[in-house]
Amino acid sequence: MMSEGVFYDTLRQALWAAVVMSTPILVVALVVGLAVGLFQALTSVQEMTLTFVPKLVAILIVFWMSMGFMTQTLVAFFNGHVIPMISGGS
């Protein structure tokens, strides 16, 4: 049986892994959103697709570039925490 401490520690580590994996995408979305917002404010162009399309393209590019990093982070979490708990290692 898993104790509360082990459960909450595993949950904390899983949430931290999720934060680490999502940080590159969120940072790029923030930077592109700010740049597009600044461009719209300076040029008075209020086109809705102008905010959506560049952000979507940037997110897809960063996701594609960071898939290896995300996979390594997730595999390290499972190999270091989840699989040893399943096999009874900790």
C-alpha cells in the first residue's frame, strides 16, 4: 500500500515534470503574443487571425523542436519514480 507521503511526493514530482515540459511552449506563446499585440497596437491593425496564426505556428515549431527534451523528461520521471514504485523498489 502506498503511503500519503509517497503519493504526494510522486504527485509533486509529476507536476514539476509537467511544468518543466510545458515551459518552452508557454514562454514562446507569451513572447509571440506580446510581439503581435505590440505590432497591432502600433499599426492599429485589429485582425483576429493575426493573433492566432503566428502563435499557433510558433507553438508548433517549438513543440516539434522540444519533443526530444519532453520525451527524455517524461522517460526519466517514469524510470526514476513510477516504475520503481510499481516493481516495489521504493
